[in-house]
Amino acid sequence: MKFYNRTKELAELQRIKNLSFTEHSRMTVITGRRRIGKTSLIMKSVEDEPTVYLFVGRKTEATLCTEYINVISNALNIFVPSEISSFRNLFQYLMEIGTQKSFNLIIDEFQEFFNINESIYSDMQNIWDQYRRKTKVNLLLSGSVYSLMHKIFQNSEEPLFGRADNIIKLSPFDTETLKEIIRDYNSNYHNDDLLALYTFTGCIPKYLELLCDGCELKVEKMIEFMVRENSPFADEGKNLLIQEFGKNYGTYFSILSAVSGGINTQPDIMAALGDKSVGGQIKRLIDDYHVLKRVRPLGAKEGSQTVRYEIADNFLQFWFNYFERNRSMLEIKNFVGLQNMIKADYTTYSGLTLERYFRAKLAESEQYKEIGSWWEVKGNANEIDIVALSLQKNKALAIEVKRQKERYRATAFAEKVDRLKQTTLQKYKIESCCLSLEDM
């Protein structure tokens, strides 16, 4: 798949590189969940320039240094002493080279040094402080374990706290990029195909690449490609999350499995887990791992206990709902059975991600200051899929989302909007509409 989007990020990385090469060294941190395209972006930003790329695998420090010596020697066409066996000495050697020449230094999966030799971070801090103003190195540090990268650079007790000149967190592609991709690979697509691509991948570049290169971008073909023997999707959610949670992932998985199945309040989650106390784990899933998110009805106060939980990532929502929940079917290789289950559920299931799609599209328009949903706390008598507060004073948009527009009942929805105006948006002029597949 060709390189898509990331125009703003590339421009920012170009700006930082120019400063690094003309003034003095800069340290840039690039984070984002696994498969988001960090390495592709970094390599695109340094094309055709002297670049040292070091990948931190789970090996001994001495083994890594032996590999790095060859990489550095070839990349910069210089001699590097073969007896260097510590990353501290190797990093210092690189910074010494930076006093004479400009180059990009990329360290990928930077958080893995925690598992190899944690003192590397304090060693780097000392060397960086000593050399940064007399060298011209564009230092790019990338990592996909978000909780560890956050700890390394944003925890005040860590040695590299405050050292990063820039921190770039990569997000999934936007909806316009998704449309560009599907047009390139399936020019005769239907909007249901576009919704399926959004539902299954969450606009994560690697998942898009797998589907684009592996199958026709039609709803049923995508399901068949994802659910098959040796599918890269089958264990992806587990591999992604165990990186973050470590070996004690059981309770976290149980919480996420419950939420993916529609159990979305803390009391209900606790009940589903046998009345186990899960408040601490839920908080970590939100604040440390960014896998869950709190959803309150628009207008509710920040500390309000009226909270529902959602899995923030479309792919993980789909993975827990089908791959993890039906693990036994995968183990007995009943791929056709699971394919048929997903196909039968697709119309209902994708209706929920259609709401997410339109929220994303509204956010990308940059015309609103707040976008959420609204429901009445007592009795759940009324609920509105999307409410968006305009940047224009006291204007709002209330939206009912339906896969098929003919199912929209304007009179019934008008009654819900009236209730919203009475209870929450008394001073607002509220426009209302229905958005469906045809509006994607």
C-alpha cells in the first residue's frame, strides 16, 4: 500500500529536522498504538538523508551493540570501534560524530530498554545534556507501548522527563483518507463497504494495508479474509494488549470483553465479573492505557457518576466481540461458522460504528466545540445518538443515525429534541437531522 496522509506530521518532522541540522540537536518522541504507522512515518520523513536506524529488540545489551556497530558504520560510512559493548558508550560515540556532521538517529521501540538495562535512560540523559547544544543530530525516539513511553518522558521522576523537544502522538487515519484508500482499491465501492472497512480496522494503517493487499474490499470478502486459518487478525488484539498489560492481563481482558458485549456501567461490569472490584483497573484502562473511554450524556458535569464505558478502538471492539468471545470456534477451526456469524450480525453491529463514523466526520469538520451523545438518566426514556455544539453561539445539531433513512421517524425524534432543549440546552437553537449510509 502506498504512503497516505500524515501531511501535518511530515511537515512538523521536516521543521524539527531543519532546526536540528542548522542550529543544534533536537529530541522528538513519536508514540501511538501498535500498527499505527510510526516507523513508516519516520522513515518517510528522513528519505535520502544520512540516517541511523536502531531497533531495540529483546536481546542482551552487548548483542544489540554488536548489531548497532555494523548499522552505524554502514549508514554513516565511518569506523566504529568493535569493542563497544554498552549502549551508553555507543550513544556517546554517536553524539561525538554529531559534532562533525548532521544525521538522523532513529531508535525504534525505545521503551524496550526498560527490559534490557533501565540505567540506559539516565546515561542518555547525561550525555544528551552534555552534547545537545554542540551537535546537529535529529534524534527520533519511537515506541508502541504507550504506558511505558508516557512514563519515560512525562513522569517527573524519570531521567528523560522534560528532555523531549517535541512529542507527536499518531492517531488513526481520518475519514477522508479512508475514502481515498477505498477509492484506490475498489472504485465501485458501496457505502456499506466503506463502513465495513471503518468497522473492522478503525482506520489503523496496518490493518488497512492487510485488507487492501489481501482481498477485495467488499463486506463479505473482508470478513472471509479476516476469519481464516493463520489470519493475522486472530491474535492481534491479544498481542497488542499483552504488550501493555503484561502477564496479569486476565481481569483487563474480562472487563473489555464485558464492555464489548454491551455491559457498559461499572456496577454491571462488576456483576458480570462475579462482583469483583474493578474500579482501579477501569481507571488504568482509561488513564494509562487509553483503551477504554468514559462517556457521559452531553451537559453532564465532569465528576458526574452518570457514566458509560466504551472501547475507544474500533478494531479492539470488533476483536473482543468476535475473535476473543468465540475463541473456541477458532481453536476447532470452524472459520466458516464464525464468518457466517459475523455476516449475520453485521447489519446490527455496524449500526453502532456508523455513529462513531459520523462523530469522527463532524470532529474533522472543525465546526463544533463539543460532540457527544445524550440520554435521560432516569428511566432512559429518551436518547439522542449525536449532539454537536456549534462554534457559533447557542447553536447545536441533534442527529439520529440510521443505516437506512426510511427507518427514521421525524415526529418521534422531534419529541426527543424538545426534551433535550427543556433539560440541557435551554438557550440553544437546535437543528435536527438523520444521517444514514448514503451520507457517508
